Amino acid sequence: MKNTLSDLNNYLFEQLERLNDDSLTDEQLEIQLRKTDQIVKVSEKIIANGELAFKAIQHKDKYYGTGGKSLPPMLEGEW
């Protein structure tokens, strides 16, 4: 994974495909379900961070223009 939202999307679909594998035993399915739960929790945090960066850029552009002041590095998104 290269740590982009597109990569995250691909990873989530890959996990969905693993869950849909009819050849999984009950034990393997249980392992995949636990793994999926953790992946979803982390994914939600990644998406929330992306939303925060996006909102910060929108706010900056609205109040300072696109060429004005910059945001703190923590809030800068790479667009």
C-alpha cells in the first residue's frame, strides 16, 4: 500500500473479496471477520483525517484565498 485514499479503497475491496471466499472454513472466516473489524476502524480514522485536511484547505481558501497564508504543516494536505 502506498498510503493514498485510492490504495485504501483498493485494500477495502480486497478484504471484501476475502470475506466472500466460499472456500473459507468457519475458523478462517472468523479470523477474516476480526481482521475486517480492525481494518474498518483504522480506515475510519484515515478517512476522518483526510476530511479534516480537506476542510482545513477549504477554510483557508475561503478566508485567505488560494495564494494567501498557509496552514500549519500538520493540516496541510498533499493535493
